[in-house]
Amino acid sequence: STSVSVTLQPDWSQIFSGEKITVRCEIQGGGDTEWDYEWKTPQSTSHQTHVNYWTLSVSESSSGNYMCRGRNRRDSYSSTQWSKTITLTVSGQPRASLRSVLTVSPSWLSPGASVTLKCEVEHPSAGWRFYWYKTVPKLDSGTEEDSYMVHGQTHTAGYVCRAGRGEPVFYTEHSKPTFVWSGDFPPSASLTVSPDRVQHFTSDSVSLSCEGNSTEWRVRRFPEDSYLSLCSDWGTMTGSTCNISGLNSSAVYWCESGSGQFTNSVNITGHNMILMSPVHPVTEGQSVSLGCRLKTGQKLSNNVFFYQNDKLLQNDTRVELIISAVSKSHEGFYKCQHSGKESPQSWMTVKRHEIFPWSLIVGLVCGVLSLVLLVLLLLLCRFRRSKREIFVFLI
């Protein structure tokens, strides 16, 4: 007797729209019989092939039960029993999500530090390779691991990932961009924002100026819901300044020069209620004042609530949050609330106060002077000994 079975290759537990799948019919115990193959599929009652496999590019409509049987080529009335059904479930194309296991946007890293990016697919299954892109998609050979180590991160950059499997490769959609921030920036290049704040009203005009040893500056933007673009796409570039009329979404802005210089990056947000907070990192010990403003220009006289990392800090009649001497514990997300309205949150970075090492320098100078004095004494002793030897020789 013969037995018939139908299989799917690859036999992944989850198949996505656009992938190629091979349905194979296996007949055991048929001897030397030459077979044609008949298939039952969700789309048709019968489908015939001369080979025992059938490759199709699946869509969600391909989902359903598949069966096969063999029909003797020399005797069309002779056939096997139908195989048991196998069920194919096809899902829509998934989106890959980029997640960092280290502190990520808008947290800050020390320049040159390493960060690990982790890419996850919404519906985990077998066979994925992971592809990593920095700012502008750039094809890589992919990695078997779903994490990727970036070494020597020296400036803020946006990353996206996607996953792929099969041959030809079937890709997920790109993830949303995730930013790895660098807390300091080279003194030779900087980005200044006017007005000098990170949150602006949606109708505000904002100027971004690039400063440094270059005449070929470009201002770039990376929105939360889009991809990298130049000032000329959404503003007006005049010399080294980009002028923007109106802010409709949150985005990261920075300057790049033709020689490869990068400035600090600033996350700028447009809203009808804004938090007044520092644009650049503040140093430990400095005084910081945070305020809250409405687009209407209405002066806020009371009931202004300030939050750090979603924890209420102030609930009284004051309209400003004043920190007399900031420390690293004050670093975090801040936002304000008033009369049921809420500002976006902004990250405040606190840099450690570096004390100039005067004692080390004084000790080093004293050590050098002592060494010089010792050398001079040795030379003086040798000179006196030489004079004495010459005097004895003359006598």
C-alpha cells in the first residue's frame, strides 16, 4: 500500500506575505510507478503538476489547507488516497523594532563609548538575519545575532534595522529610527538655536546656525516618523544658517561640514504648550530655572506642575522650577502641566564639574625643577674634580 504526505519548506511556524514557500508531496511504497501530482489548495479545487513540488510566493489569501495525491501517468484511473491536510498561515509583513539595551535617545553617552543596539521582530520565528543601518540605509551582509555593538560612538547618530530571511531574501519593514546620543561635542564645531530653547511653538520661526572651521555647512534633520533630510527640503539655508518657519513635529537637528565635522545634536519639538529648559548640557553646581509657557501668551500664575521622569516634583503656587545647584541626580526627562494641558518632555543633561588639577601640576613642576637642580650639582662636582686633577698634574 502507498502512503502520501504533504510538507512545507521551509517549515517555519510563521510565514509572511511575500515569502516563497515550497509545497512538497511525498509518496511512500509506490515502487517504480511514475506519478503526476494533484493538489487541493484554498484558491482552487484542483491543481496538477508533473513534479512532486510546487513553489509559490504567498500572500495572506494563500492561508488555508493543502492536500495532495499521486495519479499514475500510465493509468489515469489509478491514484493514491488524498494526503492529510497541512495548514498554511500567512501573516502580513511585520515591522522590525529597534531597541537598545543601553541608554538611548535622548540619553547621552560619553564620546567614544560603546553601545549595544538590539533588533526585535514583532513575531519571533526562525531564520532571520538582521541588517543595521546608520542614518541613511546602507546595505550590510547582515548578522545572525539580533544585537549589534557600535564601538567608539563619537557623535549623535540615528540607527534603524530590519530583518530578512530566505533566498531570495524577504525583508521586514525598517524599524523606526532610534538615536544614540553623545553628550559632548568638539569645541571646533557647534550648533546654536535661536530662540535658545529646545521646545518651540508650532508657529515659531527658528534659526539653526552652524559654527566652526568650515564654510560648507549642511543642516540635517531626522524626524521621529521619517528619514534623514537636508534644510533645503523643509527650510531656507542662508550661508551657515538654516531658517525654519513652523515646527509640526519633533526631530533631531545637527550640522555636518564638507570636511566631515559634526556639531552637537539638538532635539527640537513644536507644541502649543512648551517647557522652557536648557538647550545644551549644564555643569554640576550651576543654577537652572525651568518654566512653562502657553502659545496664547497667557501668564501662568499658579497650578503649574513640573515632572522629572514622570514623577511630580513641584505642586504649589510657584510657576518656575528653580534648581539652585544641579547634580547628576537632576539629569532626566522634564515636562510641565497646567489646567489639563501638558508640554512635551525634554531631556536635561548634567555634566560633571571638572576641577582643574592644580596640585598635580605644582607637583610635576617641583619634580622637574628638583631633577634639573640635581643634574646641575652633578655637573658642578665633575667640573671641580677636573680642575683639581689638572692642578695636581701641573705640580
